[in-house]
Amino acid sequence: MKRISMALAVGSMVLLGGATACASTGGGATAAGAGVKPVAQTAGGQPEIVEVPAAVKVPGAARHIGTYQGRGVQIYGCTNGAWTLVQPAAIISDGGKPIALHSKGPVWTSTVDGSTVAATAVPGAAVQHPDAVPELLLKADTTSGKGLFANVTFVQRLNTKGGLAPKGACAAGDQTATPYTADYAFWAAN
């Protein structure tokens, strides 16, 4: 099963053309994460300001580390005749340069300095969309290493596109990968 998941993830990344550009907004202190508006890149290459929904705002004072573009797949497996999420597999980029991998956990691992952050979705902190995976607020469980993700306390998944499970029934053992993009904003305590 692990080999199939990795093959799907790698194959999908190749088909999607790997990582593409998006955004980084530098690290300034902000109360409750309210002042930062992630920048996404539109199809025409022009920046688009994305408002952060209230349900996924970072609580309290926090320092914005950066917002980066994620492009990859959500891998689903068939369990009891229904599609269930197995794991994400995405490349996180800053201005077109790959800087991290996003995988099961969820975990983000810097390809620049090896630092990692694992996080869990905050209950009730989600914005559902009919055509995309939800926007989320995640609280860091653990971090490791020194570098980009060493001090992360919260992660926001914003501006989501695609990534939903297929509709309809499936056969036991089936797996599929659905392309998605999202902006990931990383925060540290002040």
C-alpha cells in the first residue's frame, strides 16, 4: 500500500509539473494573524490578495513566518465502499523555488534546512467549500530541527482549489490521487 501511495504521489507530481510559484510575505508580528493577507498567483501571473476567513484566523498574537504555495495531490483509498483520505503529497514553494514537502501527519519538512512541523486540525476551525478541500487552522504538535519550521505554532491552509475525493462508490483496495493547490501560512509565537 505504501509503495502504491508513493507511486501515485510521484506520478501525480510529474503530471502536475512539480512546483510552481506563489508567495512569501516575510515575518512580521501580527495580532491574531488578522493583518496578513496571503498572496496567491492567478492564472495570468498577477498577485491576488486572499482574505483569511474568521474561522481559521490564528488566535492571539503571533509572528508570521511566511505564506507559501502548495501544489500536489490528496491521495484517497477505498474503505468500506467509500473514499477516505490516506495522505497529502505536495511540494511547497516560495516564489517558484521548492522549499518543503507536505506529507501524511500532516507534516511539513523543509528541503532547505531539514526542520519539520507536525500539526493537528483545530476542532471547528474550518471553512468548507463545495469544490475544494476545506481551509483549515492547524495547531503544531511537534517541531524538530533548526530553521524554517523550528518555531511554528500554527499553520493555516488557505485559498484551496481541488483535492476532493471522487464521488460515488469504489472497490476495496482502490486508490486515487486528486490534484489540489493551497496556500500554507506558518506562524510562531511572539
